Amino acid sequence: MDKALLPDDFEKLKELILQQNRLLAEKDIAIADKEAVIADKSAVIEELSEQVRLLKALAFAKKSEMVKKPAKDEYQYSLFDEAEFVCELPSSESEPEIVQVPAHCRAKKGRKHISESIPREEIIHDIPAEEKICACGCELTRIGEVVSEKLDYVPAQIRVLRHIRPKYACKKCEGTESNGPAVKIAPMPPQLIRQGIVTPGLLAHILINKFCDGLPFYRQNRMFERLGIEISRSTMSNWTVLAAQRCGLLMELMYEHLRCGGIINLDETPVQVLKEPGRENTTKSYMWVACRSGTKPAILFHYAPSRAGKIAAEIVGNFKGILQTDGYAGYNALGGSEGIVHAGCLVHVRRKFMDVLKAGSKKKKGTASTVIDLIAKLYRLESRARKDVFSPEEILNMRTEKARPLLNKIHEIILKSFGSVPPTSLLGKALSYALGQWPRITVYLENPTLTPDNNIAENAIRPFAVGRKNWLFSGSPRGAEASATFYSLIESAKTNNLNPADYLCELFEKLPHAQCRAELEELMPWNIADNAEIK
């Protein structure tokens, strides 16, 4: 300000100085407000950029959650997460470990031997008779043979089974003197689908094609046309629904078996179902899966139009034991039920931190990488326990001495980082999810039969997810319920080491003859598994 413009009066000069100070203070406040607004906008931009990077990674990058390691590190450990792997990251705190490698015999590389259970047909390639005479005049003697085995394929064949039942009558009295029927005929054996032309073998083939191999009915229709027979999609659909209804009692026994105690792994996946009463065709429905492991394993699929927690309660019923799930809120009420211990899934915790790495946010990689590193060490311990066939006591000791300290370290890192990270960021969400699930994550430490994750259910539901990509939707609620029935029977057969095609064929042949609960029990996969003929 020009000195010539300053007033000579002291009071006026003081008032001018105060006015200038107020203007400067207001300017500072305005600048501070702008800086705060800029900081808020920068935080929002960073969060949105993080989401964009994650979406790009999900859309265009590799789906594997494997963590890359230096080439010098030779170890790689499985997380059983969608057939993907996780590696232990290098840590400055870890000491080099000396591993004793026992001497072993390496198998010779080459073509694998063809199983002896496959039928053989011999084709003899002999030399002409005139060449079996030696130059000296003597007849050659056979001293051995050279055998070369070639794999052949016999195309599928459709045939018709004609059930012929002779009819008998008395020509003398023409039935007038008999108290019985005038014409006698043998009864038709009980059939799974009454008045239907389908046999157990054909029905089992159709259902295995769809529910085991993911072949929709319209593709099977074309396959049958190439064999010279017309079987429409609607006909195959009707057979499936009718056969599922006949298997209803088996499903009731499967629910009872599931609830007998022990451990249940529960999960769900969306499915589109048409013609649901009061709902749009585009509305999501859900296929739930419940797994029981142990000596008599079972996998049960349950269709429901809702993902509400009450559906999970219906499936679990009066179950008492350990329930292992992911962090979906619909399972929370079950954790408070009497007699149920709720266990969590460490893989889902890890997956949240993997999203941070996929988003490529350099500023936040440190915490996420450290947590994933420690989780990899936990799975390394579990892998060694399975490889060395630890006893239950050895598993508990290993988890107490080695796994618990690692989990405690992860918990400390999460608690330390939680307050300093924006809660809406990917890392903030990962930390919040981990803290919310932590009491359930540590449950596995106290039970040697538990695994750290819910991958038993995720692996069980994968065949359904693969099939869904092919047939896209179920045509009606009855069709979805039928799908649940046959996915349950097929996957339970597989987990009991049965050939599912042979199991369904035998089931369809014997089910019409089952008259009581005991006979039905014999047809369950875990009871029929000892039958070597269908293994």
C-alpha cells in the first residue's frame, strides 16, 4: 500500500490494519477450505481409480490369484481356490530351511499302460504258410510274439428292447369254469417311469451328459439324430422331472444324513429360473450346496428362489456341529444357533487382499502383500500335514505351535492398519472384512478335521457352475428342483469314488423294486460304494 494513502489519524490507521488482517484471515480460511475440498476430491478420485483398475484386472487380466515369485524360489503352494495356486512370498525374517530329500526311483517316461479293465480284441497278423518253411526244409517253430496295443472307439449304439409277454387262455372252457382271469399274462417288471420308453441305461446316459458333462438337451437331441433316433428336448425334460420325483425319498434320506452331525460346508450360487410364480424371468434364484465330509461324504444341492438366511436354516435343520461358510450375512443367524459352531473361510479373506494387488495401487501393496505372504505360510503348514499324514494330535500341535502365531501376526497387522486407511478403499474393505470374520477364521485351529477355508463347498458347486454356462437357465422351478436332485446324486456318487454313470444306471434299475426304508438306504451312494462292480 502506498504510504501517501495511509491516514494520519492513529485510530483510523488501527482500523485499517484490523480490516486488512480480517481480509487476510478470510483469505486463509478460503484457501484452507479449497485445500480440504481438493483433498476430498483426490481421495474420491483415488478410490474410483482403484475400482477401475480392479475392474480392468477382472475383465482383461489373468483370473489366477497366483502370486509371482523370483525364479530362484522353487516352492509353490496350493490354496485350493478355484484350481489356482498361491506362493509364499520371500520374507527377510525367514531362515533358509534344510530339507532332506530321500533317494528314490524315477519312473521311466513314456506311454502309460492301458488299464486291464478295458476289453481287448485280438487281431492276429501272421506270415503266409509258405514263409513258415525254412530254407533247409524244416517247418519254423513259433518262439514268441510281439504285441502292440492300440486304443479304439466303438460309436454309441441305440437299440430297442422288446419286452414280450406271452398270453395264455383255455380253449376248452374259454375261462367260464375258472375263478381266475380268462387270459393269463406275466406282469411287466416295475419301471422307473411308467408307460415310458426310456430304459435305466438311456436315462442315466442323458442325465450324465447334462449334469456331469454339461451337455444341454438340445445338443443331445442332435447327437441322437446322428444315431437315427428322434428324442425331443421336451421329452428329455419330462423324463428328468419324473425321475427326480421318483428319487424324492432318496433326497429325504440325504437331508437326514447331512444333519447327523460333524461338519457342514455351505455355499450358494445364482441361477436363472423361468416361469417362477410372481417373479420376472430375469430375477435371480439360487442353488445352494451343502457338503458333509468324513467316512460317508455327501453333497446336497438345494434350489430356492431366495438367498435369505431362512433358506440356509431350512437346509441345516436340526444339525448340531460345525458349520463352515464364507462371510455372507445370511449365515450370521445360524452361528448363534444352539449346538452350532460357525467357522469362517480364510480364502475369502485372502481374496479381498488380492483385489488390492490386482488394482495395482502401489501405495497400499505393502499391507496386502504381507498378509498374503503370511496366509501362504499357513497353507504351507497345512500342505505338509496332509503330505505327511499327520494324526489329529499332530495337527493340533502344529496349529498351536506354528499356525496360531502366524494368525496372531496377521491380526496385529490388520488392527494396526485399520485406523489409517479409508474404509471405502479396497484395502479398507479387506481389513474390515477380515476383522469381522476373525472369530470364525480361528475356529479351525481347535478342530483337526477342519480346513482353514470353505473350498470343499466351492469345489462341490463348480460342476453346477460349469454346466450353467452351457444350459444358461432352468425352464421352470420343477426343472430346477430336478437339477438339484441329480446334481446331489451324481456329485455324492463321485465323492464316494463311484462311477456316476454306472451308479445312476444301477439306481434306476433297483429303485422301482425298493419297498421299504432299508432298501432305499442300500441305494444311497455312501452305502453302495462297497459294490466293486460300479467303481
